[in-house]
Amino acid sequence: MAGHAATAGPRSRDALDWPFFGDRHRALAADLDAFIAKGGLGSIDHADADGACKKLVKALGAGGFLKACVPAAYGGASEVIDSRALCLTRETLAYADGLADFAFAMQGLGTGAISLSGSEELKHRILPKIAAGELISAFALTEPEAGSDVAAMSTAARRDGDAYVLDGEKIFISNGGIADVYTVFARTGEAPGTRGISAFVVFADTPGFSIAERIETIAPHPLTRIRFDNCRIPASQLLGTPGEGFKIAMRTLDIFRPSVAAAALGFARRALDEAVAHARSRKMFGATLADLPTAQSTLGDMATAIDAAALLIARVAWRRDVQKLPITREAAMAKLTATENAQWVIDQAVQMFGGRGVRVGEITEKLYREIRALRIYEGATEVQKLIIGRELMKAAKQGEGT
């Protein structure tokens, strides 16, 4: 089914007046709102997630919005990837349609490691085409027995002359099957645990690379299990140095984790707007649902949960872009709060809609399915709590040494 027509950004753009954002961010939001309102995303067929994502990448590339995913030297919008631009774009696209957000996000996540650690040859070969929507990218870290525990990774890459040979499997790989280029992490054995992992670029047409399984989820996206069987790639496709892969992966996730929070914020804002509109029009007990104190109280809690998340997201993006400070703890706080709050806000919207809220095809039903994965991918909620606790202990220990 084609689903609902994409809708431009949230009815309220008050957050853009916060001091965290500049004129170029406000211009970006206005341009994206206008692009969506004029039908720039096209008709999105959720029954054909692969085809829809291919079309969306081309549309977003043609509109110039994928430039936020790469540095200016390679066709991007700013000298370095701007977190506030990523977050505003994801929030707006998620508000409009989950697949549109997904298509945008993977262009950045899939090539973030290349922007950070790729050779000049790889950057010039890949990044301009990512920005133009001419190539589709993927990020291949998770394995059947190595999700949150990256150290358990078993996919291996052995050096063989001027090449590396990859063997193993990755699972839950977004854009699997439609991506042209994959950032792949594999064990190279320089040291135990995470210190013996390296990062590579693998092109989809490389012999020995294959799609092993298509994975269906409650919110349809291109998602697969991929396999490497004696997959030989040039050593020049190594990112950074041998054994540096885990650090590269974590640096990449630090950049893009706040944008996951922003996508959750977009879903939550859409749920609130839908709930407000429904409450104002739903006749109950001789008045409207909006006139009932219980409904007003729920809407107040929803709005407060949304603003709490929005402030954490703006804080972490500002901290990275302007203050140039580490954001590991702040990114974890933003993702934890935004995804959990969005799940609750959407659940309240479903409850307010009653039986209509769970009917297939309703916006609330769609949002309910879309939000669930965000509490898991790029670090589950439980992992975010561990990160926050670990960073607190690290800061306390450093404080003792001063």
C-alpha cells in the first residue's frame, strides 16, 4: 500500500528559535518543509520498501538534502558533517514518513566511517555520489552473535598480499540488497577483543559478497543478512589502520546517534499533532475530547516529554558542532530519552484514538510500528544507560586525579 501522503515538518517550529540553531539551520528546515509540501518525496509505496528507498535517495539527492551527509570537500554542505543539520533533517523527514528518514539516515551512517578515515581516493570516488543520491550505502557491524557486544565479532579479514579476504556474516543490515557500497567491520587479529577489529569498504558487486536472507520487520525497511565467502578486496579499501575499526565505528555512531534521537522526536511530534487534531474534533459527552481534563493532562505530559527530548538533542548537537567537545555521554542521554519518550508519546496517541488508533493504515498505527526499532538500533536503551554510567565513573576518576 502507498500509505499516507508525506506531510511537511511539525506544525510548531518554535525550537528553531532556540539559541542552539543559526539562520542556515532555519533556512534548511524551511527548504525541506517546502520540498515535502510540494511533493518532492513522491509517492512512497511501503509495500515495496526497496523500490521506495531507491526513489527516495534519488529524490533527496536531487533536492540537495543529502549534502548534509558528507563534508564539503566531497560535495557536502559544510566543512565537516553538521550534527544540527542532520538532526533537523531527520526530525522533519521522520515527521513526514519513516522510510524517508531511513533513506536519508543510511546515506550518512553508511559512509560516515569513509568521511572520517577513508583515503582521499575512496572519499572522492564515493562521497560525491552519495551526496548526489547516485550511490546507496550501508553500515555492516552487527552479527548473529555480536550485537551490543562488538568484541564477540567473528567475521574475519586476513591479509593476502595486496588484498584482504573476508569471511563471515552480518545481520540486520539496513539497505542490504539495495546498497552499492558497504562499510564492513571484521576481525583482523592485531590484539584481543575490540582492538583487533578493522574497517573496510566493500562494493556490492565484489565476488564472494552475497545477500543470504531478507529480514522482515514490523516496520518494513530494506534489511538483510549478508555473507562474505572468500570475498577478496584491495588493501586500499581498508579504512584507517589495521585494528582501528572499533574506534572508527564508535566515532561514526557518536556522530549519528543524536540523529536517531531526532528521528524519534519527529515521530513523537507527529503523534502529538495527530492527537491534538483528533482531540479537538472527537465529540464525547456533549463536548469534545479536548475539553476533558484527562485528555488535556495527557497532552500536557506528551508535550513536556517531547520538549525534554528536543532540548537534549539540541544540546548534544550544539556541543559537537560549536563547542567541539566529546559527546559520548550526551549522545547516549539524548538517544535514551528521545526514543523512550517517543514510544510513550505514541502509545498515548494510540490510546487517545481508541480503536481507530490500532487500525492498519492509520498514522498512529504506523508510528507505533516505526518507533519500536529506534529503541534498539545504534545501541539499545540498556546500552545507553551503561554508556552514561561508564562516562560518569570516568569523569569521577579523572576528578580525583586533579
